[in-house]
Amino acid sequence: MSFKLFFLVFQVLNIINSLFIIKFKRFLSINAESQNMNLEEFINQRIYNIYETDIYLGEPSQIIPGFLKSYEYKFYLSNNYCPKTEYYYKDKSKTFLYEDSKNNYYIGIKIMDSLIFNSSNNNEIKINNFTIIVDNDLKSPQCFHIGTQILIKSDEKDTNIMDILHKKEIIKSYFYKYKIINNDELYLILDLNIDTNNNNYKFIKPIINRFNPSSQTYQKWGLVFEKIRLNNYNYEYSENIKAEFDINYGCLFGSSDFKEKFEKYLKDNDIYIEDKYSKMENYIYFFDKNIKGIEKLKNIELVFYHRELNFNFTLNYDDLFLEKNNGLYFLVIFDYKTRDDWKFGYPFFKKYNFIFNHDSKIMGFNYQDPSLNNDFGDIINENNRNKKKSNSDIYIDDKKNTKNIFIIIIGLIFLIIVILFFGVFIGKKIFGVRKTKVNELLELYDYSAKSTENNIKI
């Protein structure tokens, strides 16, 4: 029984190790934020607080920050729109190469170098000769943009991180998902082994947008809803309501139309506050704890109905409000300019579980049990295999080797303990039998000796 348990644990570890996992953390720690939060802190910590990771580039390694850009498609080095940057000294890397020094790429240049992603549990995979697009001359501090959006511009094709990894045969599947670990940590899990006939998921297409009313259409990750309900207020629209996905946002961006409806809801419940206008051109609602009627917000329920999934996505008080010592922040904010669509960020992803396919452009919703987003059970079930990589450009980093050696050593120790346990158990059985036989012989000898003694006395 103990050996079976060990074998099962070992298999689970192999399954988790076989996934390609990039570990992200919030640029500003949410767990360390103030309990008396002012408006500026709320904006920085909860609205525009992007996910970052460390990427090790070159040999010897140089740490370059990478940022999850779920509204972009491509993976590239840039000196623009970087919350944090570091210099990349190409002359110091022994493995640096220009892929093609004669031809400039549409976005800049292409280089090649070794690269290591910051993965979960220090399980790092190093990739040699990784092709990287650079949008500048590398003379300034850089950051990586890690895009996960659907292809919009045709000239960016094959520049996504999953395109590159798939081409190098590092991953086999285009399915991926976001895994929220806590307020500060997020895993981007690639290479999920999902069958589209999997009964746990309902697969749908993403939303369709236009560049302008007369131009071509393009797709984005998101959902289209038929109606919205705020408590007892049902809002039906002549056109469907679109909600784009962007997990970086620690809130939801609401439509301008819903802003008016929310203000009416507050008025009908005798809650009188004014929105706060921020320098970032956002309207934000803050409720002081002494405001009359604030206790009624505990019963709030915002429901989005999706016809194709036939499912009500429901957000309640715990999802929609951030409690601080000085009051409550409403986690639905609004743009200064008129906005028809929604954006769904962290509060939505924390509650509902989606997977995405980068190649076929479909998304799967686990409508049977949304709470699966809070454990590793779905990951293990989805990836129930031990993937073997055989690409000469890939090798496991020393940290991973150390981890695997440690697992093997622990396994061997456990196996030795099991063998010793069974050895002692069998030994006792054998020794017990032998001891019984010895005792029988001694008793027989003692009996014979006494008989001999009696015979001599007679």
C-alpha cells in the first residue's frame, strides 16, 4: 500500500513537471497594500497593476523583466511601455547571434540567444538559440512583452510565444490557461493536453470586433452576453453586450450605459455618493463606511447571461467590492469617454475557469465546476501524461536537475524503507518459525536428558 502511494505521488510530480509553466507576480504587491487606501493607491494597486516575471537571457544570464500583455499578440523585447527595465548587454553574452543581419524585421530586428523562463517551483527550462524580436537597437534598457491575445495584424503571425515554442517542439498543444495562485501570483500554464470532446468543457468562439464600422473584423478573447441583471433590475439590450478579457486589470471596466443604471440603483436604495474622477480618466466609486444605507450593498448581485453557454455569470458583494478600513471601493470602474463594451479582469478570472486555444481560436468554459480554478485537480486531469522532450536545443536547467535528483533520492530512500519494512516483517515470520523449531528441539532435548537421568538412577 505504501509503495502504491509513493508511485502515485511520483506520477503526479511528473505530470506537473511536464507542463510549461511561467510564473508571474504583481508588479506591486497587493498583499502589502495599505489598509487605509487612497484613490491614487487604489488605481496603482488594483487597476493598472500588471503581472511581471523574470526572464534570464544570454550566457551568462542577464535578468530582463517580462510583462504579461494579454491585449497583445507577439513576444518581443522593447524599450516602450515597460513599468521596469534592465539593460541587455549583447556583447557580454557568449551565445548572442543576429538571426539575419541583412534583413530588418517589420518590428525591428531578430536576434538569437539562450533563454530561461521563471517557472513554478524553480523548475526552469532553458532553451538555446531562442529567436527574439527586438523593436529597437538594444542601446537602451529593455523589457519583454509576453502577448496572449489572438492574432489581429497578419504581419505579426508566428511571433507569439506559443508559436515559437510549438515550432521548436517544446510544446505540443496550443491549449493554455491562467492559474491564479493568490492575490499576487499567477501561473500561465501552456501545453495543456485537452480533447475538444472533453465533457467538462463547453467550447465557444471569442468575440468579433471591427477596427471601424466599415473595415474588416478581428477576434479577441471575451464573451458576448444577451442581458445583464443588477439585483431585481433586468437590462435587455438591442445589441449584445461584449466583454473583453484582460486578466491584468484588478477590476472590471463597465459600459457607460451601466454606469447610469448603477447610479439609479444607488438612488433607489437611498445611497447618495458621487463618483470620483481620477487623473487616469476613470470614474471610481468609493463608499465611506459611515454612509447611510451602505449595508444594503451586501446584497448586491450582478448577473451576466450567456445564451450559447446557457449560463449566468454571477458576481456578488465579495467579487465586486474591496473592503478597506476607510471604506469600500467598487471594483467596476468606468472610462471618462463613452464606452459600449466591458472589460473583465481579475475578479472574473478568480471565480470562473476558462481555457484557451491559441491556434484554433476557441475557448473552453468549465461550467460544471467553476471552483476548479482554485486547485490543481483540473491541471492534472487535463495533462495526464508524462511528456518527453527530444529537442537538441532544449535542456533542463541545473535547478530542475537538482530537483529531479532530490525526488529520485527521496524515492530511493522511501523504497529502501519499504524493503526494510517487508524484510523485517518476513524476517520475523521466518525467525518465528525457526525459533519455534529450536524451542521444540530444546524441549525434546530436555525431555530426553531427564529420561536418561531417571534411567541412570534406577
